[in-house]
Amino acid sequence: MATLYTATEAAKAATTWRRRLSAGTATVTPATVRSWVTRGHLAPAGLDHRGRPLYTSADLARAEVATRGRALRLVGIPERTASSR
């Protein structure tokens, strides 16, 4: 069974991935994760015992990749530079 993450846990995981590409400058917040849901980049895989949405790491990775270019541009890193690392 895949590991499921709350929005807060998902934000921490996605921040780790982004920071590897952006030399520590890009951050993903729980609000960003919720935005990915609103914009259709991410769908909950279930709910925790408190009714909070849970996300799989594979779905998080897809959402992070889908939004990476814009995020890196916002911190001043061209996507071509980041993807060539």
C-alpha cells in the first residue's frame, strides 16, 4: 500500500524535491498543495481519521512536476537550468 500524506506532510515532501532543484530556495506550503487540488493537478487518495484529505507520493510528484516550471521562475531560476542539473 502506498504511503498517504496530509497537506502539511505533502508540502514538506514536495519542498524537499523542489529544494534539490532550486538550491534551497523553493518552498511548497500546505496552501500550495490545496491549490494544486483546486487547479486539478492533485486529487486526494483518501481521508484520514479526522476527515482531512490524504495524497500519495506518486500523485504529489506528478503535481510537483506539473507546477515546477512556474515555481522555479518565481524564485528566479529558469526551468532549463533546473532541469539540466
